[in-house]
Amino acid sequence: VQLQASGGGLVQAGGSLRLSCAASGSIGRLYAMGWYRQTPGKQREMVATISTGGNTNYADSVKGRFTISRDNAKNTVYLQMNSLKPDDTAVYSCNVVGWSSRMYESWGQGTQVTVSS
């Protein structure tokens, strides 16, 4: 399964960005989809996840500002990021868990988000 992420970039503090991540290949059935981020010298952290049924989970640092959603027909997960802060600067990667003859987990290549103050 391949994941293609897009939508990163440079934005001023207070601005918005929308990330997209489309899955392709032998997808089978997608279960959880999510976004994670990492900055140099720090461990990767969960930003938001969404289940097949639409249940969402957010890191405390992004609650009320970020919204995760998914389009099951397009095998795509989105992350709407509002009120961005310089601390949100990171490489954002998408992740999916699914089943296609066996369980699998796949990671996207990452997209850079930079928030200037």
C-alpha cells in the first residue's frame, strides 16, 4: 500500500493548512487512519487518528484547532489545521492500518509544515 501526502508548506502563525493523504495499491479494507508529526531530536508523536466508523482522537496540543476526516470512497484522510502555531512546525506523516489477506501498517513519506511567527 502506498500513501501519497500533500498540502504541507509555509504559513504564518494563525493561518491554516489542509493536509491530504491518499492510499493506493492492494488496500483491501482500511481501518484506522492517522497523522503523526516529528521534529529533529524529538520522537514522533500522534497528532490525530480516525477509525473506520469516524471516531477521532487528538493530541491535547491540537484539540480545538485541528480536524481529521476521511473519505472512504477515495481512501483518503485529511487534516485541517487552523490557528497554526510555530510549535506545530514539523514533518507530518500519514499512517494507515488495514487488512488485505493479512494485517498491514503503512506510512507516507511525510510533508513539511512550517509555521512562522
